[in-house]
Amino acid sequence: MSEEFKVEIVNPEQSFLSKEDAIEVVVPAFEGEMGILKDHIPIISFLKPGIIKVFRKTDEENYYVEDGILEFKDNNLSILTSTIFKVSDLDKNKIENLISESEKASQQENLDDQSKFLIDQKIEVLKTLN
Amino acid sequence: MASLDDLKKRISSVKSTQKITKAMKMVAAAKLRRAQENAEKGRPYSEKMNNIILNLSSSISDIENAPKLLKGTGQDKTHLCVVMTSDRGLCGGFNSNIIKKAKLFFQKILNENKTLKIITVGSKGYDQLKRQYKDNIVERLSFKDSKNINYFDANKVGMMVIEKFEKDEFDICTIFYNQFKNVITQIPQQQQIIPLKSETKKDEIEDESYEFEPDEDEILSNLLPKNISTQIFKAMLENSASEQGSRMSAMDNATRNAGEMVDKLTIEYNRSRQAAITKELIEIISGAESL
């Protein structure tokens, strides 16, 4: 029996990635990391800033996302996100830019707790990449 | 009758106009392909987003406490209309069609003694509406500087709408844009985005029992603002494809008309040239005869 399922990542501009043969996908869900295997029950969840790992038989790919929503149904995993980068495409400069941007954002006043938490999370993830 | 010289000038000026319209048609055709591709690429996102929201809202248990973006404020006193047009002209009836549709709606609202607020996106819309509805326009936006339609711009519009909604500045929000059907047909659309009106009937949704993490309400309240931006983004993409399509067919017509005009003018030019020659000949002959 095959253990593979379909994963699709779309951002508003285009379909970012579509793979038919994912074995496991690890996503940074809002309440903690979550691994999704074949025949997972239907789920809808949120993503926080973090790394999406797509495991396939032959390789493994990492993507950095800032937000998103995921839906899993009938062995179809769809991830909608507005900001996504392939980790291997990110170089030091880019990461540093992202960090300084987020740090600027965190300096802003009248931030509510949730957005502050999200920004902190973002910085943390980016620093581990660096 | 116009002199030969005048006709000659006229012909050359029509010819150069024809050159311009022809070039514009080519450019529009090239841009149209790109815009159409973009619109098609953007479709999965908004469709999936819509699906998820439909699923969510059908499974929400407590409709009373549903987020305001979904069920509305319970009133319909103040309407906010987002009118999306292009920044450039020479695209046939593209802008006028949207404006016509919007004006009809505005009239209806004003007749019912409700308050009307307008946001214009794109400078052509503002130009056409400012005479009649100057006091109703609360914001005007234009993304002239961005080369491509991008989500960032759409998000700006979305944020603005949501911010106004949270300040209780309006009850119902409607967007106006052109939907791209094909190169010659663009359909002006009117779509209500707040409160969300689902076009699918309830019983068409499959009853899928999802697991939610965190719970439905929280997801929904996070997702709905995103959906606003997504819908606006979709409208912008459709609009840009429509604009290019409309411009292409308008310029095609213009080129053809210019060609017809050149033909007609050339005939007239030749006739009057002939007439002048004949007249001169008659003059010479009758002059010779009288000797």
C-alpha cells in the first residue's frame, strides 16, 4: 500500500508547489508542530511562522512560512499562505532583512499580544535559520 | 470642399493615429496574456479559501456569536462601495461599464435614504465619480506605481476596509469590478463581501466533519479578514485581465475604423485632384478656342 498523499501549497499569486508523493508533512500549526501522514482525519488549522517540512521518498524540502491555513481532506493537503520561501533559496542577506523588518515591526506601539507573539516567533525562527 | 492640401494632411494624420492604435493593440495583446495567466494562477487560492470558509461557516454551532464579518452588524444603514477601475484610459467601455453599474446601485441606496460611502481604486473611477458623488468618496487609491497586480496592494485595500468596519463606519460592503469572460466580453460584477454572502446553497456543501485546531470561532475570526483581501485581490486580477482585453478590442476597432477613414479620404482626394485637372484642361481648351 502506498503511503503517499498529495500536498499543494498555494499563495495568492500562484500555485507554489504541488507534489503527488509526499510521505509526511510537518507543519508549524498554531498550537504546536504537527506531522501529517496519509489518512489523517480531515482537519483545518492555522499556521504560525515556522518551517514546513515536506518529506518524500527520495528527498526532503523545507519551506519558511509566515502565516497560513491548512486543510486536509481525502488525502489532499492544501496549504494557503501569503508569504512563503524555500529555505534553500534564502541566503544570509535575505534572512537578515526579514529579521530587521520584523524587529522594526515589533517596536511598534499598540500591538496586541497575539501579533506580538507572532512577530517574536518569526524572529526566533529566522534566527535559527541564520 | 476641402483643398487638396487639407485632405493630404488629414490622411497622414489618420494614418499616424492608426499606427498608434495598432501598436497599443499589440501591447494590450501581450499584456493580456500575462494578465490572464496571472488571473488563472490566482484562482486556486481564492477558491480554496472560499471552500474552507463555507465548510467552516456551515459547521459553526453558535450563529449568534459568529464573527461580525460573517453575519453583519444586523443593520444596513451605511453602505461602503469599493469601485475598482483602471488607471489608464483608451480601453473602450471598460471603466464606464463599472461606473454605470455602480451608479445604479448608488442611486438605489440614496433613494432608500441610506448613507453611502465610496472608495475608489484606480484613478479613472475617481475621475468619473467625483463630479456627482464627491462628498461620498471617503478614500481614493491608485496603484499606478506597481507594475504588476500584487497581493500586497490588495491587502492594503482589505486592511482599510476592515479597519473601517471595526470602527463601525459602515454595515455592508460591496465591491465593483469587471469579470473577465473573454476578450470581447467583460461582465461588470457587484459582489457583497461584508457580511459574507455565500453563493452556494447550504445543501450543496458536503457534510464533512473536520477537526479544528484551534476551535471554529477562532479560525473563522482569523480567516475572514484574510478572505476580504483575497476577494479584493481576485477582483483586481480579473479587472486587469478585463482591462487589457477591453483595450485590445477597442484598439482593434479603432485601427479598423482608421483604415476605413483613410480609404474614404483617399478616394475623396483622388476625385478632387481629378476635378482640378479637368477644370484646368477646360480652361486651357476654351482659352485656345477663343483665339
